[in-house]
Amino acid sequence: MGCGQWVYVKDEKVIQIEGDPDSAISRGRPCPKGSASEQLVNAPNRQTKILYRAPRATEWQPLELDTAIDMIADRFVESRRNGWQDLDKKGRRLRRTMGIASLGGATLDNEENYLI
């Protein structure tokens, strides 16, 4: 979300979220998504474990965080390598990859970011 928040935690659980009155963006008024953040983090059905479904597999399997990060890093490096453009057609130096794109913003939720 794009609003400033004060998050109160007790016994390792978020118990209250309020708008931050010192936020230059929202001046203490949470946005609709910010107003629902406590419900989001405390939802009983919230997924808290990393799951992986291998290509052509029909079942999800749990994955350790370090394994997942290594898999992502390997794929990122491979995409960078495979999409690398050193020079354009006129011989000008580019030094870029066309194999990686990024989009993000405060108005996108976790599911939208995953799909993107």
C-alpha cells in the first residue's frame, strides 16, 4: 500500500495498524488496502510456507527458503545471460538484458505481483 502506517505487535502478532499522522503521503488516513492490512497478515488461511510445483507436476511441494532463493537466483542469471545485448545494430554499446522486466507499485497486491 502507499499509505504510511504504524504497526503494533504483541507476542509476535500484529494486533493493530493505524495511519501515520506524520506521513507526507497519507497524513494519518490509511488507504483502503492499508485499512485491511491487519486482516491480510492475520488471515487464518494465509500461506506462510514456500511451495513449489515442478514443471508438469500436479502437486505442490514444500521448499526451504535457501533452496528457493538459489533457484530464483540461478534463473535470474540465466535469463540475464540469454537475453543479453552488448551492441545494437549500429555498433553502439548497450550493455543490457531484454530477458528481465520489473513492475511494481503500492497498488499491486501479492497475487498481482506473482502473476506479473
